[in-house]
Amino acid sequence: MQRPATPVETPRPPPTGPLPAPGLARRMACWMYEGMLMFGVVFIAGYLFGTLTQTRNALDNRHPLQAFLFVVFGIYFAWFWSRGQTLAMKTWHIRLVDRMGRPVTQLRALARYLLSWLWFLPPLAGIGLSGVPMSGGEQLVLLAGWVVVWALLSRFHPERQFWHDAWAGTRLVSSAPPEAAKAVP
């Protein structure tokens, strides 16, 4: 008695056509989710820093803690981006690739991390250098306004990519969820 032949799945070749960029709403939802996940990274890194430096007051060693978190974030993002996705990107089916659709190198991922600070540095520098006293709410409105402007500027890019991605030589692309395994009777 012969068994029926089972279909063999062959790996798909990399896409040869243009890789579609995810919509702005999906990218921003992913960005918000990434922010929530970063709370855990900040907690663990802050606890580690506080324990190693024996910091007793939250305002002591504030600038070294900020520098430490900057490095920890850089390691986190460069490591995950060089593998294609962070957890938030995987959840929202977004992948990071270079201009040719290949996985990014760690050096390119690090460049993207540094350039991604353009989401925050211009308004923070403006607040710090202006000398104008502002309440926390006013500072938050200024920061949120800049984030909205920066996100909307992606509409002017020919491929609808964020400008820091264009300058880093990277692209965010949609990655289809894996197809459910079909049961063979």
C-alpha cells in the first residue's frame, strides 16, 4: 500500500519587486508599542545602574544614568534591528531592511539609532536653549507637536519612509505574517 505524496514546501525567494512600506498609522502604533516595551528595558537598566553605583536618590547621578540608558537603548535597538525586527515590529508585521531589501548590518542599525534621535532632539534642544520658562505641559505639547510634524514629513519621501531611515540607508517594509501550517489528513 502506497502513501500519498505529501507536498513539500520550498522556501520563497526574496521579493524582487518593490517592497511595500507599512502605512503611517501602523508605523506609529508600532512606535507607541515599542515605547511601552521600553519601560521594561529602562526599569532593568535603571535598577542595574542604581545597584552598581549605589545611588540612593533618583536625582543623584542623573546625567551618568541618562548616558547609560542612551548606550543601553543603542545596544538594544542595534541588536534587534540587525536581526530584522524588534518585538513591537514583529507584532505589527514590520521589518527593517537596507535599500536593497537585505538585512541591515549592526553598523547601519547603529547609524539608524543615532539618526532616530531626530524624533526628540530638536524640540528638547529648543526647550533647553531658549531660556523661556515653560511648564511641563507646555514642553510636552512642544515635543508631541514635533513628533507629529516629523511623522508627517514621511509623506514627502518618495517611498513614504521616515527621513532618518532614508539618511541611514534603511527602509521599513511590511512583512506578511507566516501562513498557518496546513494540516495534512
